[in-house]
Amino acid sequence: MTRFKIAYKEEAITDLEEIRDYLDQNAPDQSDKIITELVSSIRSLEYLPKRNRERFPRKTPGLSVYTLPVLSYLIHYRVNDDEKLVRILTVRHTSRRPRKRFP
């Protein structure tokens, strides 16, 4: 089975930091558990990254956006088969307005 590398866009890193900050203030007893679950789920994309829903399909290879639901969050990412790369675009709580476009 082919293993993909995981790369994070700056926005996804910022999203995870903001989630951590919010949880530390509002649910400190759950913060570590939730962040661990998010990161673990992202790491699981190393194998079979296209197993999730293709939310924004594109005709050009590598530009489709997939969505991985984790707890109350949606992780949006792209898969580049040629480079064997999964690029994490955003991590958003489901209560937030969904993105219409991705860079």
C-alpha cells in the first residue's frame, strides 16, 4: 500500500492553533483529547486518502477538495497522486460557515 506524505497549508496550522486556544479556554478538560483526535485523523490520510467525500470535484487532477469529518470538525484537503502528497487546507468547526472556494 502506498504511503502519502502530509503537508499543512499555513491556514490549516492557524486553524489548529485557534481550535487549541478556544478549547483551552472553554473546555480545558477536552482540549488534549480533541486535538489528538484531529491530528490522528489527519495522519490516517497517509493511507487511502481518497476514502472520504470529494466535496469540490475538479477536472484537473490534484485540485479536487476532499472532506474528512472528525467529531464536530471538517478537515478539507487535496490529494496529489503524482507527488504522493496530501495537503491539509483547513480545519473548521461544523458551526462555522463552509468555505465556497479553496486556494
